[in-house]
Amino acid sequence: MDSETTGDETLYDALRDDVARLLDRHLESPRDWMPHEQIAWGEGESFRDRPWSPEDYPLPDGVRSSIYVNLLTEDNLPYYTTSILRHAPHGHPLRDWTQQWTSEENRHSMVMRDWAHVSRCLDPVALEEGRRAQMAGAHVPEPASLADLVCYVTLQEKATQIAHRNTAARLPKEDRAGRAVLGLVAGDETKHFLFYRDLGTAAFAVDPSAMTRALSRQVATFEMPGVGIPQFTRHAVRIAREGIYGLGHFVRDVLEPVLELWDVTALEGLSREASQARDDLLATLVHLRETVERAAARALLRGPGAQPA
Ligand SMILES: [Fe+2]
Ligand SMILES: [Fe+2]
């Protein structure tokens, strides 16, 4: 299709078989795991008998911030599901996928909270207060179309996978349960990313112009899903300084590989608007790279080992 005649309805029809195929592939490689089996329950202690203290589980600020932000992000799941279901009509396999996805995301907050409480890696009061504030705000991305949704969630699942994986790597070696929990969560995020990435490939084949415009919009406005968390910016800076996740990761490990896989620079037959959107997208990429380089230069001035914030 070489022009932007494809609305969401046509895209839904054209992607029906791809969604069914990718959902089958997802279900055939289950890598199944049970949340309750991951936790060292015998190591838990009542917070009533012994209130939490940071010395219970010493951690650099950035690692603690990352666990807190990543867990609260998973807590916000009901709102993401609501937002995504708007683009998953009844009777379409996207509905089945979204329900499967919701079930998998749900175990992330469960297992992370169980681990956090037993290991005492987070202040349980701050965690509960953060959960209430985050959920009362109900701040989630609201992609305007199916094309926008596919682009956003592809980027977001990859970004989330990196954040969980890099947090796991910074936990003390002795916390085998914590490393295993975050590793399993990161594994699920990888599978979610693969689903959306390959759905994106199929959508680009159907309507490259609509997808290019959507991708350009989503990259220009991309926010990690935790922006509604209290003091999110402060936590995000700590997380970036710890080298867990920051703009550099977004550019190098999320955006560049996805643009390459979707072969965005070589797409042919784009409408005039889509061609302009691709130019804007590539200009955004250049700007983001420059921002990352400037931050790296500032980090060098701060001293050896400093990470860009
Ligand atoms: Fe998750
Ligand atoms: Fe996910």
C-alpha cells in the first residue's frame, strides 16, 4: 500500500492473522514461572515487630530508586490495560493478546512486592504511599491510534526490559531471589517486546506511511510509563546516574535497533506527510544523540566512573 488510505479499521483487518500467529508463538514458548516459588518466605520478618530501616538492605540510591519506580510502574497496570483495550476490539485476537499480556504483567508487581517486603529492599510505607499517589493520578500514555499504540509499546517494553535487567545486575550477589525475580520479569518484557516489534514489522508492510507518522509522533513524545510516580524526575536522575536506564539507553538500546529492524530509512512509497515525518524522526534521533554526547562529556568532567544523568 503506497499511500495513507489505511485507517485503523483496515489495519485491524490486515493484522488479524499476524496477531493470531504472534500470540500462538508467544504461548508456545511459555517460560512459565510461579510468583510464590521465587520468594524466600522464611527470611521475612514482621514490620510490626521491627520497622523498616535502610540498613536492612544497603543499596546505592539509584538502585533503590529503580526498584521503587519499576515496581510502581507495574502497579499501574489497570490503567495501561484500560488504555490498550481501547485499541483491542471484541472478537479480534488483539483482545486475547491484551488479556494474556495483562495476566503476565500482573505477576510482575505481585512477585516484586513479595520480594521487596521479604528482603526489605524498600521502605514499605514509602512504597504504599507511592502506589496510592500513582494510582490516584492514573497517568498513562493514551496512543491515539492502533499504529501509535504499536509504536509506543514496542519502545516501552524494550525500555522496561533494560531497566529490570540492569537493576538485577546491580543487586548484591547474595540476593539470589532478587536477581532471579527481576531476571524473570525482564524475560517476560523481552517476550512482550518481541510480540509488539514483530507486529510493528507486519504493520509497516501494510501501511508504511501511517506507521512512519505514528513512530515519529511517539518518539518525539516518548515518556517512560512511570512519569506519574511522585518525584519521578528525581528518581529518574538517580537511576540514570547509576547507569541503569537513561536517555543513552533509550537511544542506543531501544530506538536505534528498532529503527534498523523496521528499516525506517529505506521505506519506499511514503506519502508526502509520512516522508516529512521520517525527516522529523531522523532529526529527533540526531538531536537525542547530541544530548547524550553532551551528558557524557559533562559526566567525564565530574570524574571517572560518573554516569550521565
Ligand atoms: Fe512488566
Ligand atoms: Fe511487559
